[in-house]
Amino acid sequence: MAVVGALLAGFYLVAVAAAMVAFGEGILPIAIVGSIFLIGIQYKVGKWAALRSVGAEDLPETQHAELHQFVERVCREKDMKKPSLKIASMGVPNAFAVGRRGNGTVVISQELIQLLDRSELEGVIAHELAHIDNRDVITMQLGQGIASIVAIVAQYIVLFTGENDLADFFLAVVVGNIVQFVVMIFVLAISRYREYVADADARDVIGQGEPLARALEKIHQGNQQAQQSAGRAQRGRGSANRRGRGRGRQRSRDANVDQQVSALCISRSGRGFLQQIVSTHPPMEKRIQRLRS
């Protein structure tokens, strides 16, 4: 974390220095204020968009009193304000956390509540509470903000140091995307490490790693089944009638959680080498092995 964090800080300082060289020292206050503004907007919009995209609603305390009591107990132990609990229909068993310590939200899918027993569900919730307690959402937002800032600076340098024609415009887009991708590799490395930390913290909260390990296995299996169902629906779409095609599209949308939300969820698929490099989560098998070791 320290090494990668230092690298990200280095990327930001290099971007600011490059902007000062290209546009003069007067750009420094604009760069700093603009950076804070951009990251703040990304944080606010990201939280709102994540909750809205899954249609999250308040988790009724009358129907799920034991979950609210568990969260209250954990928050007392961590000296943390209780986050709001919400429920959503994601089409897959999953959960995610947004917000910061003191103003966080944990979203649990209806499918997850139906799939897991109480100890397993508490393990998942403890994992999400750890993300809020450790300020992981803010850390990731800061990293993504740095990636965006570096990309923007690279694009403007290409535009204003060239002929500023159409070719430079396309070159700026390409350079910006490449630079952002390189920086995001380090940001995603932080994300994968923070997942291991949240797993370890959850294990400490519930006293053992086995319930969370079982939960991850069930979640992984549930996601795989949903993907297979979506694949079958897509293959049969061509020969289905209009009503059947509508149901197939709905199942496909339900089985594939919005890209922005999936990065926050406790489980995200991806087994290939490249998929693992650009994934926000480490391989499920390694997480389960660590919890049981």
C-alpha cells in the first residue's frame, strides 16, 4: 500500500509539474483546486449513481431486525457511526458499500439474503463494514481521481504543444487513455489488496473465517449460474417471440450488474491473467484459501 500509494502520488506530482512546464507556474493553484473539485464530484456522483443504478431501498428494520442489531454491535466495537442499510434486486447474490466513515451505506441484494444463512450473511456485512471503516471507498476514489487528472494533463499537453489540429485531437485521446490505463493498474492493485484486508477484518469481527469463506463460495456459484442463464437467454433470443426476447433482455440485464456497481461488490468475476490484472478483486479461490488458512 505504501509503495503503490507513493507511486500514485508521484504520478500526480509529475502531472502537476508537467502542467507547470507547459502552461506556466500560474497553473498551480488552478491544478490543485481543480483536482480537489474533480475528486469531490466523482465521489458524490459515484455514490448517487451506484445506489440509483440498482434501485436501492431502505432495509426494513422490522423484517430484518437481526441484521440491524449485528451492524449496531459491530459499529459500537469500531466506534463508528452506523451506516444506512439498503436492499436491492441485483439479479445476483452480492453486496457493496459506498460512502465514508460517518456517512456510509451498505447495500445487500435480495438474492444474497435468500441464499446465505445468518452467519454467512454477517460475514459479508462485516466485510462491507470494514471497507467503510478503513475508508477504502475514499481511497479508491482518490486513486481514480489521480488517474483522471494525469490523463487530462497528458491530453492538454499533446493538444497545446502540437498543431492543435484534428490529428492532435485524436492523438491526445489515445495518449490520455493509455496514461489513464497505466495509472489505473496501480489503483486496481490497491483495490485487490484492500479486499484481502476487508476479509481479514471481517474474520476478526465474526471470530472465524469459515462463514465468510462459505458465503464467497455460494456467491461465486450464484454469479456463475446467473451468467450461464444470461448466455442461454442470449442464444435463444433470435428465435424467441417478442415477449420472449423482452424476458431474455431483462435476465441479461439482471445477471450483469452495472459496471460501476460491480467494482464495489464483494464478488466480481474474472479468471484470465489480463482479467485479474485489471480486476478490482483478487481471485475468489485465493480469498477463500486465506480465510481458511
